[in-house]
Amino acid sequence: MGLDNPIHIAFLLILLLLVFGAKRLPEMGQSLGAGLRGFKESISGEGTPAALTAQPAQLAATQPSAPVADRVLASVEEPGTPFAA
């Protein structure tokens, strides 16, 4: 009753060919394969960007030494002094 009989598989292939056409079947196979590859990579963690898998020591080295607010306040001129152009 399953797909163990080659006649059933051949019947399904002929039915798919009639429904989708000869041009559309390879396109569907390629898109299905690309989707499965992407799913497999996302599950296994392969191909993830280095920024997502960086160690905490690497992240600490890339962070600025002073908070942004301190740097912005240090760059603001005192009131009453002309802007340096």
C-alpha cells in the first residue's frame, strides 16, 4: 500500500510532471534543495557569521574604552566660546 512498489513511484512522477510541467520541476527541486541546505546550516551552526560566535573576550576588545556619552560631552565646546571652523 506504500511507495515500495515502483509502479506507484512512476505514477506519482508522471502525475507531478503533468501538474507542474517539465520546466517547473527542476526549479522546484533547486529551491527545495536550497531551503533544506539553509535549514541544515542554521540547525548545525555552520556558516554563522563570526560576530555571532565571537568569544566574550573578543567582544570586550571591540567595545569602546569610554562610554559614548562621556566622549560626546568631552567634545562639546564650553558656552561662550566661538566654534572652531
